Amino acid sequence: MGVPMLRGYSLKNRISIFVLMVLSTLLIGAIGYAYIKINIEGGRASALDSLYWAVVTISTLGYSNNGIYLTSEAGKLFSIFVISMGVFVIFVGVQIGVGPWFEHKLETIMEKRRVAIPKSGHVIVAGLSELGEESMQELISRKIPVVAVDSDESRLRPLIERNIPTILGDPTRVDILSSANISGAKALICTSDDTTNAFVAITAKDMRPDIRVASSASKRSSIKVLKHSGVNSIARSKWISGEMLAARAMGEEETSRKIDEAVFLHHIMVNEKRGMAGMKMSELSSETGMAVAGVRRKGDFHAYTPDMRVKEGDVIILVGPRESLRRDA
């Protein structure tokens, strides 16, 4: 909101600039009118006539038919120029006068709507990329408190409207992570670019060495850097998907199957031996040691719903690396 070139100025300086623009436009209009009226049209023009013409022309109000107007080609062109200047000055004036007030009101409204940051047990999502939003939605569906941190206010605004706690700022900064109550957070998820993720992890680990940090990685070369930065778990979805697609394109179904099994999906049949029948989906994650994507029941897939209970004969679909699966699950 507001004219971009004036955004860094105080309200007092903005108003001073606006007054200077108005006076300059009036002076140009009055002098121009007098010059054209006397030297080109051969008429007469007093100082008051010139000022009157400038005021009514700049304000686009028009003028009365009392001789205070320009009829020559030069006069008409000058009138168009002055009217354009007047419109511009009025536009800037509205921005200067109304802009700061509107910004303040909007900030006040948004501040009132902000939800308090949880003191503990929450997960901080740093960077609202598409992956960050998906991660956050997954956590919300599991009824895990989240706090979104991003330096772009436009990304946070929809979350504020949904009463999701947010922090506006750079997640690599100590004060921003402190505002997100990192001291009591359960975990931190980094989904910005690889460099930013590394710096966020370094800052977070320096503040709280025991916090679990999960991060996305878009390049293989970033994995070592992220690990050295303190990241506990790295998601390399693009790399894994690339290997899967290449394997399937070459007809290497066995390789593709191993990647699937090792990284993405595991299926567990609910039976009497495992004793999972009647458990909620939200309870299955701790039971199996992996994330629950949903269940397949009589051929139909049911996406993850925290309170949905599994039945004997259901097939639980788990997501994660094979080594995370508990042997007794």
C-alpha cells in the first residue's frame, strides 16, 4: 500500500513532498497560463487570473466562461498537460493521506486476528513453499499444533484468516525463532531453498541443540551441508522421484519396486496377531514408527483421518524409509 518510492519516508516527509508537488504544479500552471495568454493568444492575464486558472484546471473542475481560458493549440496542449499533472498530484495525495492510515488499520486488524503462539508441543514450519504448506496441512490433519514462519506476508495472510499461528520474518534470525517459541517446539521443518534451510538449521541448533530438524533438499550436493548444519532428517523427493521415473521408463520394475518399498510406501494387514484393530489412525504412527497415509478397506482407499479406527482386514499404508518400520508392527 502506498506509492513505492515514498514507502521509506515518514508521514511528515510524505506530506512535505505532497505540498511541494502541489505548489510546484500550481506555479507551473499559473506561469504557463500567463505566458500563453499574453504572448501567444495576445490576451491579458493578471496574477489572480493565472492562479485561478491553475487551481480549477489542476483540480479538473473546469472554469467559468469569463475569459479565463486558453483557446490556442499551444494553450489546449498545455491545459492537457496541467490536467494530467493535477490528476497525478491528487493520486499521490490520496496515497499519502489515506495509505498510512489504511496500512495502520490493516495491521491492527491482522494483529487482532493473530492467534497466540503455542508455548510447547508445536512444530515450526519455516518457509511456506508448496512443500511447506503440504507439511503444515499434514500436521494440522493430525491435530498437531503448528507455527508458520515466512518473510512474505502475502503467504501468511490466508493462514491468519484460518486462525493458524504465524510469525512474519526471516526464520534464520534468532529473534524470529524465539518469537515462534522454539524453546518449547517439538520439531522444526525447513522447506525453503537449500541454503536458507541450512542457515535456519544452524540458528535453531545453536539456540536449542536437542530440537529435531527436518529439511527438504532440492540438490544432492546440499545433503552433506544440511547434515553438517544439524538437520536430523532430509527429504529428497525430487531425487527419489527421478530415480523411480528413470527406472520405470527403462522397464526396471524391480529397481522401481525397491525404491518404492525403501522410501515411500509400506503395507501392513490388520489382523488378530498384530492387535491393531480398533486403533485410531492417529495412534498408528507411534505404534508402527512411521507416518500413516491412510488405509485400504475392501478395495477403497481412505485418506488419513486422525479419529478413524482401523478394522481387521484393513491394509494400513505407511510412508517412510524401511529402517523406520518397527519389527513388531
